[in-house]
Amino acid sequence: MSRQTFPYIADDMSALARALKGELSRAFAASGGEPPGHVELLNMLARAAGCRNFQHFRAQAEARERLENPAPPVPAEPPVDFVKVERVARYFDAEGRLSRWPGKHSDRLPCLWVMWSRLPARTVLTEPAVNEALKAAHRFGDHVLLRRELVDLGLLVRTPDGREYRRVEQAPPAEARALIRHLSARTAS
């Protein structure tokens, strides 16, 4: 006659060890001995399952859970708020120049990214060259404000004496990229 196997599953090994300790306490009380403690029972159960100790058993179970049920992929970036992109695009004229300075800080950031995109990449610029590029990209007449804001945000760096400027190469946020694409498409047509 072949042996049948039945899986034995306990939802909580610690609760199983406590219940087993209670059962063993009653059995040992009748014989006058001392039953093993809770932690000793956890380690015994883990060894019976083929692990070195309870910590090894727990690590195995957690690893199996992670492999069988991987976490959902984290989105690479937050979704674009196209309503905001559309609203911020109103600060630019038909030629794609910034026509007025936004009052809200959250609207200024995408506008500054557009100004950043209008500066030449990987090029050392003088202050007059930065001023000319910014003057060409806006209409409200305050290129110094734009230059200062770009430096304060870390989108533009300058030497301590202010003679040389460099655009800091980095990926714009998703909404800024969408605004830059929208303005490029609008001025191309």
C-alpha cells in the first residue's frame, strides 16, 4: 500500500508553535518534565521543514512571495496634466515667445524649462550671449529675471565672477517636455 501525502498548512507558524507548546506543556506536566520554549519550537518546526532556523524559514517564505507576486511596475513618470500644459501655453505668443511672467510659481516652472530649452546645450556662454538668447525667447522685457530664476533653479550655472554660463543638462519633467513639444509644433506650423 502506497503512502498518501497530505499538505499541512499553517497560516501563522508562531501561533502554531504557541498551540504546540500548550499541548506539550500538558503532556510534560503529566510526566514531570519541562517543555521546549516558544522560540525553540519555532526553530524545531523550521528545521522539520528543511530550513536552518526560523529566520531562514521566514526569509525563504518572503522571497518566494516576492517571486510569485512581484510588485507592480512603478510608472516611469507621473502622467502629464494636459490641462495645465494648455493653460501654461497661453503665456506664450504665436511665435513661441514668453509674453508675460506667470503669477503662480507652479506655472513659472514649465515656462523656465522652455527658456532653458532655448539655450544652446553643452556650450559655454558669456553673460551677454545668455541675455541675447533670453531676450529672443520672451517679450516682457526682463531677461535678468529669467536668467536669475534659471540659475536659482539649477537649470543654468555660472562662474563666481558671472563671466561664463552653462546650461545644466538634465531631463525636463514630463509636463515641461509636453509644453516644449507643443510650442515647437505650434511655431513650426
